[in-house]
Amino acid sequence: MKKLSILLLLILPFLVKAQDKGIHFEHGLTWEQVKAKAKAENKLIFIDCFATWCGPCKMMSNNVFPQAKAGDFFNKNFISVKLQFDKTAKDNEDVKAWHPVADDIEKKYVIKAFPTFLFFNGDGEAVHRIVGASSTADEFVALAQDAIDPSKQYYTVSKKYNAGDREPALIRNMAIAMLKEGNDSTAMVLTSEYFATQKSMFTKDNIEMITYFTRSSTDNGFKFFYNNMAKVDSVSGAEATANILKPIIEEEEINSKVLSNGSKTDWELVKKNAMDKYPKMANYVDKMVISSKIRYYSNIADWKNFAQAAVDYMKTYGQDASPETLNNLAWDVFKNCKDTIYLSEAANWSKTSFKNNNNPVYMDTYANILYKLGKKKDAITVENKAVVLAGKSNNASYIATLEKMKKGLKTWE
């Protein structure tokens, strides 16, 4: 079907009473009652510190908190409370009752940005904090895992460090906690202190530590990984180093050049310059450039060049493309291109996408391409299969497409 849009991915979780599956937030309790409940259930307390004007706060409430994965983790481990930090004329009595708590927490824990997420024990002592929104439930849960691990809890680790504990593992966790908090300068000092205790940089923990601080080609970590690719891979696994370096090189040497030059981009020169600068990564640069082409031409709706870039990508890297990639490229070509040469190429990709899975979404894409190529009978046959495989609760759009095909109407805009 159609390429699954980001909007659809955001909507889908809410179609089956998502509000019943997400994080349960307490209402009508006092701070003392929340602490008592946490003690009684042997859980920590999770406080969502938000402001009514905060866009990322609303995104978390609408898109992340209602997710089943977030609910499964948070409801098991925490008593959760939403705490409003600004004051408005619309505040109800429940919100007003918590104003003094919000004022005290804001002052004591220096809340400077929203959303901030605080975690407390049953005695009301803060153990951990997370600053900033997460785009997915998976990401948020991964960050919140640290809240239930005393060796990684922000306030717990800080307290031990400030009391004089200089165990290397604690220094390391302190540095990571500061980095996640956004305190880069302190994190760098702690990292230097930690590495001074290490005999070798080539351990899994130390490589992971360096990765946290490798964000651009000017970082020392980038040089470390580039100059020691084979040795790092021998510890962390095949292509581990390339996977760290690729996004940095792609952003700095390819995407930034495209954005600055626009339609005047000399793609071959961009590729040559990147390969010359990072010869050890030459095998990856070509794929990065073609991928960047696909994104660029899609963004500016230059569908002829998009289709050619997609063909170039598939000729070289198609054997490793995921079914989702095959489907998405094929759907974009179907929807936006008239050239039968490109449509035929897209049909091949699309057919491969459901070769081993009979996915009705991918079959629908294939049927649409066949239909646009004038193969009406074959298209109807495939679309009928998609209707059956999707089942009655999910096949409305396929049935609508099938009816258009039977009537000879366009299935594309």
C-alpha cells in the first residue's frame, strides 16, 4: 500500500484503546499519598515535569506515554505523576494543590527545561533525572532503564562521587549521566579522569564510552575509531567502527554539501572528496551518496532523478535492501513517475519485497504498479490476494483500490 507514513505510524497505536495500554498517571492523590503508595508497592516514583506551553511535553503525552511498551515498563516499576510547573487561569483544584510541590521541586532540583523527568524513592529522595523529550517509546524506556539501576542513577551516582568514591566504574557512570543530562563540560572532565585509570582503551566498556563522546570528525573519538578500525572491530564486532563513523561522514561530507549547493550539487565531486578524505571508508561512501540523492530528489519532488537514483541504488545494493525499503522506493516511483522503464524496475523491487512474507501492504504496492503499467488483469488478481490476506478489519483501502481497478479508474493522484 502505499508507503507507511510517519503520521500513520503515530496514529496506529491509538486505534485500539491505546490509552488503556500506556503509562497510568495518578490523580487526586497528595505528594504524601504518592510516596506512601510507592513504599507500599515497592516502586519508585516517576514525575513528568511539564508546562502547558511546552510542545515537546505535549508530544510525549500524545505519542509516547500512551504506547503499550511505555505502559508495560513504567506501570511495573513506578508510581507515575504528571506535575505542572507553570500556573494558569485554567488550573483546577487538583493542579493548584500540587503548586507548592512543583515550586519546591523546581527550586531544589533546578528545573530549567521542559520536559524534565524526575525519579524518586518512597521517601521522596530524588534518584534519577532525564532531560528532554524522546521521539519513541523505545527510546524513552531505554533511558528510563537507568532509573532502576542504582549504579546508573544520576543522583545516586553523583552523591557517591561527591562523597569521595572514585571507583572507575562509578566515574564512568557519572560521566555518562552528566552527558545525558547535557552537562558536556563536566562529562569531559570525568571522562578524562576515568580513562586515566584504564590500562587499555580496547575493551567493550571503553569503546562504548568513547562512542558517547564521538559526535563529529573533530572529536578525538572519531580519530580513535578511524585509526583503529580493525582493532575496534575485533572487540565490538564486524563493521562496528564503520557504523559509528558513517553517520558523521554522511552528515559532514555529503548531506551538508547537498544542502549548501542545492540543485547545483556535483555528486561525483562530493563522492570523490569524501573518499579522498576518508579512504578507509571508501566502500561505504558510494552508498551514502546514492542514499542522499534519493532523499534530496524526493524532498524537491524531482521524480525523474529520484527514480534514476533509486535504480542506481538497487543495481548495486538491492540484494541487501529490506522489504520495507523495496516497498517504499517502489511506491514512490509508482505514485510519481509515468516512465514505464522506471515503473517496470519498481515492479521488480516490489515483487521481491513480499517474496518470503506475503505482506498485503507490499502486495498492494505491486498490484498498483502492475495496474499503472496496463496489466489490469494481473493487478486485480494480486489486489484480491491482498484483500484476503489483510482480513476484514484491515482491508477497506484495498477493497477501494480493487473497485477502482475494476472500473478502470486511476489508483494514483
